[in-house]
Amino acid sequence: MRHLDGSRTARQLRGANAYHAGRHAEAAVTRVYERRGCGVAEHRWTGQGGEIDLIVRDGPATVFVEVKRGRDLGSAATHLRPRQMARIAAAAGEYLDTLPDGSLSEARFDVALVDEYGGVAIVENAFGCA
């Protein structure tokens, strides 16, 4: 809802800022994986189980990447919860079912942490299937 003068509410502004900050964080993470020689297969892939921020190909492996941002890398890491990991794992299973080798495909789950300055740290094999 907008104010009578057409301006946005504080909540709308926070939501828009969070959306754009998330997009910038995902773009920074994409660049890191591309510099490593990985190809990005999907951005914000959505299945019935939930959304996966990035899906990249690292050689034969399919890598499911959850991007978390915070003021610093430590605070970004605290934003990933077990319930969310289970949703990501469920969505990853759906995605793997679309591949020729299905659930036998080589895969891993990474968490990409992004600080407020755009610094990125990748935690490979951050969690397994729930």
C-alpha cells in the first residue's frame, strides 16, 4: 500500500532494498563460480520443494548453491536454518530427476556467504541431503 502522496511505505522500501541486495549478492557469487571455471545452469530455479538460488556445473558435479548475505560473513552464515536446508535438498532432488543420471548424478550443496561490501566466501559441501 502506498501513502496518499504515492510514496512507498517503509515496509515496501525495505522489501525493495532486500530484493536488490539479494540480486547483487547472487551476481557476485555467480562471478566467483565463473572465475573458477564453473558454468551457471540456473538462477533461482524453483521446484515444488522450494527455490535454489544458483545451480552450477563444476566438472561432472551439479552444485546447488544457497546464497546468504549479512553485515559480515559470520552473520550471513547464521541465516541458514535446518528447515530451509531440507527444502533446498527436496528441490535439488527434483532437479536431479531431470538429469540423465537422475539421483545417481554427482552433486553437492554449497553455501555462498556475502558481506555488506560484496565479499564472498564459498563453503563447499556445506550440508547433505536432509
